[in-house]
Amino acid sequence: MWKNTEVARRLGLAAPIIQGPFGGGISSVDLVAAVCDSGGLGSFGVHHLDADGICAVASQIRARTSGPFALNLWIPLEGSDDPRIDDAAFARNATLLEPYFTELGIPMPQRPARFAPPYAKQIEAVLEARPAVFSFVFGIPSSDVLARCRELGITTLGAATTVEEAVALEQAGVDMIVATGFEAGGHRVSFLRRAEESLCGTFALVPQVADAVRIPVIAAGGIADGRGIAAALTLGAQGVQIGTAFLACEESSANPTHREMLFSREARHTGLTPVFSGRLARGIQNRLREELEPHAAELPPYPVQNWFTGIMKKAASEQARADLMSLWCGQSAPLLKHRDARSLMAALMNETSLLIEGPFS
């Protein structure tokens, strides 16, 4: 009966398991389709895509699976939609990073007209694509956007890192909340207070959020097997969102070096840092982090820093240089066992059923 939660019923899932959306080009249509066809909710992070790219991805997913899927966007936070950075600040950061560009054998980039696609056009594309689920992080969409989602039959999922954020999402009319603990890999998606002041563990956060709101709660952060799912459901969640375990699967667009690092001993040592993107995020500790950390206060904010390091990461990936990449990874990495999404989904369902319902489920 654990599979028949409100989250599963409303989204039409065989089990209340959601694949975490990955930004920066490491989401993939293959992974979304594999998760959807296995009874979960596949998710694709589209914040790096322009409007045409978002529509194209939605079409590709529909061509691969008939299951419901989610598109995920980042809500503009602190002027990130079109950040203001003067030429002097841009040049200072370019000078700081130039030795790495030289080491990778790539030229220093010229300043672009924009550092990221405009959010207004992205959200229109998501609404046009009309996925079953629109998930988002770093804030709350406007009341107009939420109203249009309801009119179109799009379920909305908003991420919260604190009880206050969860309450704000419910009051705005969001359908479900992803309660995200600091164990999660990738970015800390706080929006009411600084991310550094919003560090609550998943299994402390989930029951507090479940007690504070009436809408369904989905647990995220540090969950990689049936034990984590069973624990989350016991604490009041009606579903789970799993990131690192799916990122490690061959269907994801994470490069092979990144995926192998998730299974390595180094994955036991993750940390939160803003140096890779300009926002606090959890990844495997490496040389780039160690060398940039003393300059953290000087680095430009997201998405400027993310634009710089994104160019570096592409070259580092091609050269299998794990020391110069952002290696997003959650604290559950030491639990990883599966390298393909269908096997992972089957194991998650079987393990959880055995734990909750016994060997005859």
C-alpha cells in the first residue's frame, strides 16, 4: 500500500518516486523516459535552455514515453535573470580563472550579451509544452503563472529548504512541496533566507514540513535506497525525490568521469561551496574547489560564475579532468549500487516493499 500515496495517485505513478531534475545539461531524455516507463516521474532541468530548446526537449520526451514527466525551472533570485556586473569585475574574474583555461588549452571567452536565457520566455515555453508537472526551485512563480498551470492541468511542485518556505509555497497555491535537506547534491535552493542559514537535514525537515502544511510533501536529500524511502514515508512524506542515484545511471547526461567519481571513495567527501556556480552547492571536493575557496568572496554571483565554469567544465569533461569540474554529488553516494535507471527503479520498489509490507508483498 505504500505505493498508493496522494503523490502517486495525483501524478498517475506506479510508485511515488521522482527523479531529481539536473541542471547544466546533465538531464537527459533517456533518463526521463527510463524512469517514466518504470513507474516513476522523470524530470528534466531546463533552466539552461532557451524557449525553443524547452519545447524541443518536451517533444523528444513525449516521443519516447507516454508517462507523465516534469520540467524544472529556476525562479530568478536576486537579479539572476539579467545580472549586473561591470566590465572591471568581469575582467577580474577572467584573470583569476585564466590559468585554468590555459591549462585546459581553451581560449578565454568574450563577455556575452546575456549569461543565461530570459526567464519570461522560458516560462512561456514550459506552459506551451504543458508537461504533467512543472517543478521549480529558488522561489515561487507569480500568481498568474500558477493560475495558468491550474487552468492547463499542470501540477506544480515547489522546493523548500525550511518550514517557512514550505508554508509560503502552500499559501501561494502550489500543489506539492519538495522538502529538500542539506544532504542533497547540487544547489541549495533556499529563497527566503541565505542558503547558509537554511541548512536543515532531510529527516529533521520532513516531519516539520508535514506538520506545518496540508498539501503533499515529497522528501529529498540523502535518499538512495529503500531504507531512505521507508524512513521518509514514516516521517510524513508522501513521496521521495532522488537525485544522486539517478545521476550515476548511464542514462543521465553526466559525463563518464563524473559518473565514475560518484562510485569512488572520493564521493564520501562532499562539501557545500559557492565557487563552482556563484551559489551554494554540494559536490565532491577537488582541486578547483580548494584553489578557488580562498577567493569565494570575490567571485561574481550566479549565473556569471556558472557561465565561466561551465565553459571550463565542458573542456575538462572532454579531457577527463575531474580536478577541474563541478562534480555534483549528495551525501548518499556511498550507498550507490546501480548503474542503470530501470534496475535502480526496480530495486527501490522491491526494497521499500520488503521493508514496509514484508516478504509477501
